[in-house]
Amino acid sequence: MIYAFLALLTYPVVRLLSLLKPKSGRKAFLVFQTAKIGDMICTTPVFREIKKAHPNAKLGVVINPVATAVLKYNPRIDEIIELPPGGLKGLFKKLAFARLLYKKGYTDALILLPNAANILSAYWAAIPKRVCIYPESAGGTLKSLMRLNTATVPHGEKTSLETYLKALGQFSIQSRSIDKEVYSAPEAENKATAFLAGKGPFIGIIPSTANALKNWGEENFVALSKRLLQETNATVVFAGAKEDGEISAGLTALYGKERVLNACGSFSLAEAPALIKKLSLAIGVDTGLIYMADALDVPVVDIAGPCDMKNQRPMGKNSFIVQKKELVCVPCSHTFQTPYKCRYNHRKCVTGITVDEVFACALKALRH
């Protein structure tokens, strides 16, 4: 609550800064999306629709550095503003960041990840119009800070993307287009073609996640890969960070390099779309590369575990969700409220998903 008090205390200064702010006459939108890769990919329709409605406007994005590569080659974005190392913890970091934003002259702010740092940064930067998503899960401090925005848009039963697009209505931008976009580094296309070398069809296995709560386990991905190699003619491609590729070694020894490819660590996040779009299917937990595949119209099998699929999910016509909906605790992980541990210490929403279930969905996806 102290930040709400400080915001009230600084109101005269913010008002004065707003009056003194140079006016260029050009619209300048600043979108705050400081979540991770999957959330950023699900935000890309917002960037497109802003630019369609205001092609001459400046569009900037405040971003978590882990997701910067997702937007690096996006032609809609004019400026990427990374959060500083360690984020915006503490008053002085927030004020310094707000000062940076003030100098950039943005006229409109859209806060898609509502937290104290983002709301206060837009407020102290004296951005005239500030529209913020208002999640149902908002606690006391966040509720008090919501008053600093010029408008709020409640998030309820719809997907987060539908709420984002509804928020654009506050800027007189009307759209229902939910097609996501990802762009690859220019040189990555030839690199991906050379890496795959014409073998196929290709099934991508994405074995890891930054959130341990969603982890399906290496042994399950190995068993699933064996089924795919034994019962289909596909080549299995492991994708992710360098350390994710360790589980492919045993499979390569059994089935050979012609059937098992380890792309982990070989492609940067900016290069990954060139590889992912060549897949016939991508399988993994609810993580960034699954949403990248979905954006590229690649069929996906999403091992959803604890994730709220009403909030955010792959939207492609050949997307398959594997989830233990019969568990009373599912879902517990939401777009604006993400746990990293199971409150019951059993993770049955993930451990209860069998290789047979995922394999059956994979076959359906391949047939489609």
C-alpha cells in the first residue's frame, strides 16, 4: 500500500510533468508486456492491430529480456525497452525507469501485465493515457494502484488475448483478429534447411520448461520418442536450450542420427521460428516454443498440466490439449497468477498424464 500512498503524494509532480511534456503531434503507443516467451507471442496480435489502425504511430514495448528475441525481427515494433537486470525492485529503480520512459514521449500506454512496477512506471512517466488490464485475482495493493490508470479493462472468463483486444477499444481500435505472429532472423531459413537436410516428416519434442510445476519428466519424453520412432516413419527433433538435448543421446545410439536430431542449443530464440515451421508436429508442455509452433500453424500437442486453458491456449485448428480436467485443483496456473509449486505436493495434473495419452493425441494430429 505504500506505493499507492507515494503515487498520491507525487500527483502534483506528475501533473506538472504532464503539462511540461513536449508534444510532437505523433501518436506513440507503449505496451507493457513483461511476461515470458509464450505470453509475448500471444500478445503479437495487439502490435499488429495498433499498427493497422495507426500506421504512422510509434510503437514501443516494455519487455522482459528473456523474450526480447521474440520481437527482434517483428516489423511492427519500433522500439524494444528491456527491463533492467533484476527488474524494477525498489523505489529508485522504478523512478529511474519512469524517467527514461518520460524522455521518450509516449502518449498512450497499454499495460497487459498488471503489476506495481508497470503501473507506476507509466504513471510516473506522465504518459497521458494509461489503460490497464484488471485481473480477477488482483489483491489489495494492486486494486489501490488501479486508480492510477485512466481506464481499466476487467479480465474474466475470456482468453487473455480476447481481453487484450478488448482493451484496444479504449484507443478506438476495434479488432477480433487473434492470429499470432513470429518472425525469424533472416539467415535462419538456410540454417534450418541445412540442419534438417531433407529428412522427414519431423516431430518436434520440446522437453523442458522454466516452471518446474509443469515439468512432465525426461523419462516420459524418452518413452514418447521411442513410440514415435517405432510406430511412425517420422524423424524426432529435440528443440530447446543446450542442456535439453542431453536426453537425445541414448535415442541417437538406438535409432541413429538419421531419425533423431538434436537442435537444442543450435538455434537461438530468434532463429527458432525457421526450424519450428518445418515441423509436422510439436509436442511439449505449455511453454514458449509450443506457442511459437501454434503461431506458425504447426499442429501441437500441449501437455497442459496445471495451466488454465480458458485463459491462454494454442488456438490452431490442429491443436490438441492433454489435461487432467477431472482433478478438482486443475487449473491452478493462470495468466495473471502463476504458481511454481504444487500446493498439494503431488503434481498429479502432470504426473498423471501418460505416454499413451500423449501418443494418441500425436497420432490424431499427424492424421489431420
